[in-house]
Amino acid sequence: MPPIQGPIAHIDMCCRDPDRSLPFYDVFFGALGYTRHHHQDPGFAGERPTRAAWGHTYPGGARFGFEVRRARRSGRHRPHDRWTPGVHHMAFHAESRAGVEAVYRALRDAGATILDPPREYGGPAYGGGYYAAFFADPDGVKLEVLHLPPQNP
């Protein structure tokens, strides 16, 4: 089996309403320290863009990108249901518990839907020190920000 070549490269996600979703993700990714990318594509431009992308470069040079774009008209009416086939939720690392709390405060202050405020999760599924908060984007996609301290081997 070949070795894993690096972290995940990018995620593209569709939204119902870019006017609601793009500002939400600006706050979310801004609080995580991601950079919003600017492209020449017309969908990324103007006062009301229909697409936006944020990114992060890891030590060693690997890049991760996240793009949000308007859903096709035929599918815009369907609400997201994380209990049907597809994405249940996406989790993003924070460097510290304070980082989790900073994202929480930024989204709370922006009026985002908070599913669970920051707290420590225990049990065998989480490992020691798992600290996380959960949010819903404007389409109901569940997002998690977590800090997990380095584990001793």
C-alpha cells in the first residue's frame, strides 16, 4: 500500500444563498486564521460574489483549501440533512483551547447557530483533553472546531 501523500487538499461545498453563507465562512475561517483567496473568475468578484475560497498552508508547504459556491438552481430548495448519505460534519483543528473559544466567540457574536459551546469531551471515542465546539452554517451543515493536545505514545 502506498504511503499517504499529505493532508486533505481541498473541499468544495455548495450553498443555497451565497449572501448568507460567504459572510458566515468569512467569520469562521477568519477566526481559524485562514486566508481568503481572490481569483479572476467572475463568480469570485463584485459586491455579491457567488463563490469564495479560503486556504491554509501547513508547515512543509502542503495547502488546504475550502471553497463555497452557489448550488444549482434545481437543488437549492433541499435542506442539508446530516443523517442522510453525504457529509455528517466537518472538523477543523485549533492550536489551543483558546483557539476553540475564539472561533466560538466570533461566530456567536456574528449571530451564527451554536450547536454546542466549547467543552471537554471524554470517553474512549475522544481521548484525553478533546475540547470542541459545534456550529451550523446557514444551510445547516455541522462544523466542529477542536483542540486535542499531543498524545503520549
